[in-house]
Amino acid sequence: GGQTALNTALEAIDKQFAVAEKINDVTAMTGDLQNKGNILLEMGKPEEAQEQFDRIVKMTEASALSQRIKENTKLFHHYNLAAVAIAKKDYATAKTEAEEFRKGAEASKNPAQLRQSHQLAGMIALAEKNYDKAIAELQQAGQQNPQNFYRLCEAYEGKGDKAKAKEFCK
């Protein structure tokens, strides 16, 4: 079932990456690596995911992409490292990386990044079973992300609020 689908997705990403690599499309290649890292996290392979995320930074730094893109890549690396740390149940590292991401998001005044910062804080709180904090953070995260609805569902269920959980567990 799920693992087979994820493996199929990884194979498709590797094929896309090879096409992008032939024309040295760094933006497409780093996007593929991001997707691959996210899938590896879903598969419970945080070390392999981190390898992909580290490659994104190295590839971007070595590229002719703008300094702004390079800075943004470094900022999002903190997000990715926090996600890896959550998967490893290393919440101290997750919080440190999430804090670095939050500082950068606040400095950029980018609303999407600020929502992602709340998402990350909500993910950490949920992993630590701090349901009230998870709910407070996830309500400020991107509501267009279906994973956040699922996380809110989990937080309300964890808290024992079945009625509220049903609103998000569709």
C-alpha cells in the first residue's frame, strides 16, 4: 500500500531530477530534492531525508542563483532540519531550528513564512503531546495545507475533545 506508492513517487522524482540535471535547472533539481526529502520523512527515514535537504543548500550555494534565493534556501534549511529532528524525536534540536526559522520569517515579514513558522511550532507541540499549544499554533498556520487540518484533528483527539476533532477529521 502506502510504502509502495511512496517508492513509486521517489522513482518518479529521480527521473524528473535526471531531466533537470541534463539542462542544469537548479531550481527544478532543488524542488525535486525537497519533495524527495519530504517523502523520505513520511517513510520514517529522517537521515536519508536530511541528506536530500543538505544537498539543496550545497547545490544552491554553488549555483548562479541570486543571493536572495540563497538566503531563502538557508532559511528553509532550518525548517527542514526541524522536521528531521521531530521525526527523530529530538525536540530540543527541533525547537532550536524552528526558532532560527521563526526569526528569519519575522525578519522577512513574509506572511507565508510566518504561517509556516506556526506550523512548525504546532508540529513540535503535537509531537510532545502539548495539545493546547499545538492547537494555538496550528490555527495560525496555513489553513490551505490539508496536513494542518489533520494535525488539528490529532490535537483535538489527543486533548479528548471528540466534537471539535470531528470538524477537522474529515
